[in-house]
Amino acid sequence: MSPEFISGFFVEALKTAMLLAAPCLIFGLVAGVLVSMFQAATQINEMTLVFIPKMLAVGIAILIFFPWMLQVIADFARNIFINIPTYIH
């Protein structure tokens, strides 16, 4: 295995990980900003108020994007398994 192969494989794995994490992180970010705006408008400064909406938003994101996420990780794994003979040489 060459250093170029290792770095290319590492970059592909990182891209896949970022693609899988992005929907959950974006939904959590939006929920956090909305709750923070609500807290600023009502002057409720409770730090634990953000956790439940964020957890619900991330859960909804997982429900919505799970088929797509499963397809992305399955394609990545399929690509690895198909190319095992070329990786060995």
C-alpha cells in the first residue's frame, strides 16, 4: 500500500463520516438557535432548556435521513469489500 492510497482512503472515510453526521448536526444547530432566540426574547436563562429540543431535532433528523444514511454507509462498505483484491496488491 502506498502513502497516496492510505491518504485517499482516509479522506474518503472522513468525507463519508461528515456526510453521515451533517443532517443531525444541522438539525441540532437549528434547534439550538431557535431555543436560544426564544430564551433571549423571554429572558428565560435556563441552561437545561436546550437539551430536549435538540434531542428531539436530532431524533427527527435520524428518522428522516436514515434511509439515505444507510445507503451512504452501505455504498462505502460495498466499495471497500469489492476493492479488497486491489488493496492487497
